[in-house]
Amino acid sequence: MLREGEIRIPSGCAISGIISKDGKNITGEKIVKSIAVMHDRSNGLGGGFAGYGIYPQYKDYFAFHIFYENNQSRIECEKFLEKHFDIINLSKIPTKKIHAITNEPLIWRYFVQPLPTRLADSQLDEKEFVSKCVIKVNTFIDGAYVFSSGKNMGVFKAVGYPEDVGEFYRLDEYSGYAWTAHGRYPTNTPGWWGGAHPFAMLDYSIVHNGEISSYDANRRFIEMFGYKCNLQTDTEVITYIFDYLIRKQGLSLEEASSVIAAPFWSTIDKMPVEEKDKLTYLRNAFASLLITGPFSIILGFEGGLMALNDRLKLRSMVIGEKDNTVYMSSEESAIRIIEPNLDKIWSPQGGEPVIVTVDGGVK
């Protein structure tokens, strides 16, 4: 008889998130403990975390986390950075040697600010300038990959089980107001350091459980606007979609959710006129950004988290609350292990976003 862990888990991959509504610090140790409970949902080919509010001393600067294959790629990338940014601080990201994490690349961290002359010449706003620079590095500098680029936040990921990744990056030494985590069970794409979750662009980060059957249509559309999906996994495109819809198109989180997890036309037809007109516009205007296939995601952004699953609810999502802390996870067990005495726990409906913001509560 096959035991748990000896067979493929169809709903494999695990996600978890924690946020303090009053902005109080939560140690990285908590999110590691949460995701570790779901060990058997992943297979050791990817784990990762995103922390928000973790760099208060550098909160006004963009924090670049970069993988390098070798020193030559680091030298080439740093030349590019020096041409476009004022580098406030640079160093290797502190790690701990553990047996379970092997073949690690060079992992560096840079706190940067766009050079005023370069920014002025570009005629772009600050975030657009940074996003274009990140895409240039990831597309044109061989052996360099910027995997985190937001302010006062950072992504930490690797090939390995998430609890080992957390130990490797010494996350118990970090604290922030929000965390997300991912344990990977890749099915169609390789397990490699760049392909681990979270995926990030500026302050947006995504952890994802599921499979995107609409990937090619989504990718072709989003790449018309300067994005490049070259990281060998379908999840990357979700991050770019949110960045495009919210930052570039000015949609709210609720509106962006109604694009990627749009209600069925039969549901829209039954809505009040104003809501019907709005959702009809969103479905038509952004038809190529509808994500099909089973998924549950947690989106991290400056000041909050959002949980969302597909409109048919083909992947699990559980939300828990205790005082001023909100928990999101694939399984209730991952919440109970760090907070056994919840005030409230529930599962959102398919396509229903759960948005939590610092000082803004839950909606």
C-alpha cells in the first residue's frame, strides 16, 4: 500500500501567508513553521518566501535580490547597475550552509535608487524605469537574474523544501508586517532556482498553487507591453498581469481579480445593471488576461496581501483571523500550527478576492 509522500499529489504545491493589520512585526520563523506543515505538498524542487517591511533602514530604496551563475555575470550586471542607479549598499545575502540546499548560485543584494539624470532622460516614472531595467537584466545579461526588486520587501527562494530554504536564508533573523510562502511541486516545468516561487516585479509578488492552461494566450498579450516571460514556468505571467493591470492600467485589486478570475457570462447577465456593465467592460477589454485552469494565489503588495482562487474553486484556500493578524493558506493545519485559537476561519468562494491591508482591515 502506497503511503503519503510516495505518490503524486494532484493538488500539489502549498501556499501560505500572514499579515498584521496594525503593521506590527512578525518574525520569519512563523511563516517557515506554517509552510513546513504542508511538506508533502511539495517535492523538494522549489521553496520560497516574500517578506514585507523587512528593510526599514533602507525603506526608500529599491532592494534588488540577484542570482548570478558566476563572477563574470556579476561584474557585467554591476556595470549595468552603476550606469542606471545610485548603489547605496551592496553585499552577499547572508545564508547558512545546510546539507539540503546544494548548487546554490551567487546571491547578492543591492539597495539602489535611479540616477536622476538617467531617470529624467528616460521620461519614465520611477517604477517604470526600474521595471524596464529589471527586464533588461533578466533578458540580456547572461547568467544574471533579478528575482526581487521592490522597496522594503524581499524574495528569498531556492531549490529545496521550503523549511530548508527558510533555514538557508536565515529567515528567523528577519521580521516584517507580512509574509508569503510557497512549497513547489512542479509538473510541467523544471525545478531550478529561478523557477521557484515567489515571482516578483517591484513590490508585487505571487505564490501560486495550480496550473495555467491559458498561459500562451496570457503570455502573448502581456509581452506586447514590454514584459518578457523567460523563467520556464507559467506562474511568472501572473505577476506581470497584476503589475500591468494595477500599476499601468490603474485598476483596483477587486477589478484586477475580476479580470483574471472573471465571472461566467451567465453570472454577469444576472447582476444589477451597473455591476453588469462594469464586468462586461473588464471581460471584453482584457479578454486575453483571463486565467483558466485551477489556481489559488496569494498576491503580496506594498501594505497588504490578497488571496484569490479560480472561479470554480479547483484549488483550496483557507482564511483565518486572530485579533489583528490574518492568515491565508492551502490548509487549515498550516494556520492552526502557528495560531490554534482563531477568532474566525472560513473558505472564500471561487473567484472571490480576500484583501487585507495594514490599517485597512479585511474585505
